[in-house]
Amino acid sequence: TAVVAAALAGLAMAPLARRIAPPGLVDIGPAHKLPKLGSSKVMLHSKVSDPAKLAALRAVAATFRSAATA
């Protein structure tokens, strides 16, 4: 994304989870006494009616739920 590109170029900070941050970015939170980021909500909206696609969306939603409680 543009935000990640700006962060990699040293022009910005980006609130990214460690597991998705690309190589080259530095975690500066605790070392620089920055406050913890608040939680955020994710909503999935879809008009999918195909059973196979609906099952895939439900699996994605379940993954988000389990990651949020981990």
C-alpha cells in the first residue's frame, strides 16, 4: 500500500501488526515510549449467496474472530 511504501521510504510511520510488516520496517512503539494503539473493529460485508463462497467468507470471519481473542 501507499502507507507501507511511505514508511519503507522513511517518510511515515504505519500501525502494522508485526506478522504483516514487511522486512525493512522497525517496531518503534515500546522503544520510543509511544502509546499502545487501541483496538479496531473489522466488519465483512457481502452480498454473496453462493453456498461455497458463503462458506469461505464464514471461514474468513471465524479466523478474524479467533485471532482477535488470541
